[in-house]
Amino acid sequence: MADTEALAEIEQRIAILRDNLRQLVEQAAGYSGAEDEERNADRIADQQAKLDALVKERDALLKK
């Protein structure tokens, strides 16, 4: 049961991160200027790293 709850929480966090990434990409398309682009690239990279870690964690739970 704990695995099921953990998996559900991870899936929810993955959905949130994917939505955050989508919003960041949309915002980046609307911004101009090197400083804005660099800041958005950093934010996107951070969110992507978090998403990758959660997907890896989810996959490990599914293999149990």
C-alpha cells in the first residue's frame, strides 16, 4: 500500500513539474533579451532535472 501511495504522490509531482515546464516554455517564447532568456533557461533546466529525478524514482518503484 505504501508503494501505491508513494507512486501516486510521485505521479502528481510529475504532472505539476510537466505543467511548470510547459508554462516556462510559453513564457520564454514571450520574453526577449539575453538576461530573460538565460534566467528562463536556468529555470527550465532546474525543472527538467527535478522531473528526470522523479521519473527515475517512479520507474524504480514500478520495478519492485
